[in-house]
Amino acid sequence: MHQIVTQQRDSTRRWWVLAIVVAAQFMFGVDAFVVNVAIPTIAVELKASPAQIESIIAIYLIAYATLVVTGGRLGDIHGTKTIFLAGVLGFTATSLWCGLAQSGLELIVARLAQGATAALMVPQVLATLHLLFADGQRSRAFAIYGIVLGLAGAAGFLLGGLLVTIDLAGTGWRSVFFVNVPCGLVIAAAAWRIMPSVPRRSGTKLDIKGSIVLFAGLLCLIGPLLFGHDVGWAPWLWAVMATGGAILAAFLKLERKVARAGGMPLVDLALLSDAAFLRGLGAAFFFFAANLSFYLVMTLYMQRGLEIPPLTAGLAFIPLALAFVVASRHSGVRARHRGTKVLIEGCVLQIAGLAALALVAFHLAAPTPMTLALAMVVFGYGQGLVMAPLSGAVLSSVKPAAAGSASGIYGTTAQIGNAAGVAAIGAVFFAVEAVQSARAGFLVSLALFVALIMICAAFLAWMRRVSASS
């Protein structure tokens, strides 16, 4: 009897642990979208340049992308609970710093630190789920995790518009960061009391040099896209980008050196010989390049071009977010029966949604938020059909022993794609807006999104052919 009671208590406890770690993931997901809604207001108050507006989003993604694998390794070395707590408290502190920032430059630095702490926190979420749910309840646990990911987008849009509009205690846009402080403290306190300690894994090492070199290379490659408009696309920018390419080439040589020395490189070099995996990464890069950049451009168009208030603009995204959640639920079943065909169908629907938005913007000088929301629903449903099963499709050819490393590479590629898209398409939007109008910048950006999604679909078809022939 005592053993049965103990088992029931342990079973109940793990669902509480699930609630804690998923709450942290929810806070991270909300933060990615809440800033998009608040960014026009932030730009006005801090007198931020177009480069700084893009950097506030992109630098967070670059820091997260380059350190997320290291964060996972730290969890292996020091235990998931220890690193999770460090990540949550760090994310809380840096969110406070973001809210207190007095200039665009200070906010960029604070966002860099926030992305780095998120890279400590987020990997421990999936690690904890894998550890606690190794039985028949795993599918239920991951279903909850997936639903929370989808709802984070809707909550981020709604919360961002609401907080900026109500101007809580006179804090304005700063409250979108301050809200993380009480949430983070509650999550940390609950994790301290309930989350189980996990034994450290011996033999796991860190590739600190690899992380630093990867960060430097990405910053040199993407940074000029962020600041090009502000400095008139000076010739030296192209030299910096070329240097970034050279650093990334040196990164691969460094990883081979680490592997020969018996270390644990950030990248499992054996994966580079998997053609299907590499083509899947290409699809993921172009898909995510049209992800956060879409929300940035859409927000700027609504708030700067159409002068739609932040709360109304945030509400316009809610139908899209809900369509994304519904599609995510449908995509799992459809992917099991139709394979990667459902991903290509999702790309087609995204393109249809973008075409609908282009028609609305072209024919209506001042489209209503409701009209834009209806067009965005199609895009959101298509995006949900792709995003939910994409990781599984990309990792399907990877051997089980390399699954952890491949997952890390996939996550890094996704965030690099997000950052590159924000930098490149954001630069195009601001350049066209400066010469013509926000409406023209929006239409050009939509054409670029279509091109990115078409390239993603081509990579998916290419990956499918390789998988079928192997």
C-alpha cells in the first residue's frame, strides 16, 4: 500500500513539474511575440533607429541560437535543475534590465544578455520532459507542450497590445519586460521546491571556443544587414560580412580539431554527410527566415503605415495564432499519413495567405484590422501545418545516437533563420519605407516572404527525393 501511495505521489509530482517547465517555455514564447507588438512604441520613446529596432529582436535570437547547445551541455554537466534555475533567474534579471533601459543601445545589450540566459533555461524544458515521461504518458505531456507553444503566440500579441495601451503605472512599453519578473520569480521558487535533481552526466565537455567563434561569425554576417541603412551601406560593411563568412568557415575547421582532440564539438560532424538532414536544415532556415520577420513587418505596417493602435494591432493577430494552434493539432495526423506532402501543402497555404494580404494592401489604401486578420488566418494555418511536423521530418534520417546533437543543430538553424530574416527583410522594409511608404515596404516584403517560402518548399521536395531513394 505504501508503495502504491508513493507511486501516485510521484506521478502527481511530475505533472506539477511539467506545469513549471512549460510555464517557463510559455514565458519565453510570449517574450518573442510581445516585443514585436511593442516595438513601434519602443522606437518612438527611445528614438531608436531602424537598425536598433531590428537589433532589439535579432541580437536576442543570435545570442540564443549560438548558446542553446552549450546550455543543453551545461544541463548535462551540472544537472537540469541547477541550470534551469540559473536560466530562469537570469532571464528574470535581464528582463528587468530590458524594462529599465534608457536608450536603444542599452536595450540591445540587455536583449543580448536575455537571449543568453534563455539559452540556459529552454533546453532544460525538453530534457526534463524526456526524463520524467518515459512511459505511455509521454505523448500527452508533449501534446500539452505543443499546445502551450501555440498559445504563447496568441498571448504575446494580446499581452503586448494590452500592456502598451493601458500604460500600467505609467510604465508603457516597459511593462512587456517587467511582467516577466514576478512570473520568473514564481517559476524559480516552484522549481526549487518541486523539480527533482538529476545526476550529472560524466564525460560531458563544453566547446566554449566553438560558441564564441560561432557567435562572432554570425554577428559579422548578420550585423551589417541590421546597420546598413544607418550608415548608407558603406563599403566596409561588405568587408565585415566577408569576414563573418570566413569566421564561419574557420568554425567548421575548429570543430574538426575539437573532435580529433577527443572533445565534444557543438556540431556532430558526421551529420554533415547526411544529405537529407542538410536539405532539411535548408528548408528550416528559409521557413524561419519568413517567420518572425513576417510578424515584425506586419506590426510595423499596421502601426506605422495604417496608424492602428497597439491593442487593436495585437488583437488582429489572434485569429492567426488560433489558426496556427488548430493546424498544429491537425498536422500530426496528416503527416503520419501523407509524410512531407503536408509540409509542402502548408507552404502553398502560406503563399496563398501572403497573396491575399498583398491584394488587400494593394487595392485598399486603409484596410481594416478585421480584413487583415482574415487574410492572415490562411497564412497562420499554413504556418502551423509546416512548423509542427517540420522538426520531425528534418530529424527522421538521423540515427538515434546523434538525435540530441541534430536537435541542437536544428534549433540553432531555426533561430539563425529568424535572425537573418529580421535583419534582411527588416532592412528592405525600412529602405523602401524611407523612399516611398510603409505600404510599399510591406508589399515588397510580402514578395520576399513568398520567395523564401517557395525556396523552403523546394528544399522539402529535394529532401523527400533523397529520403525516398535511400
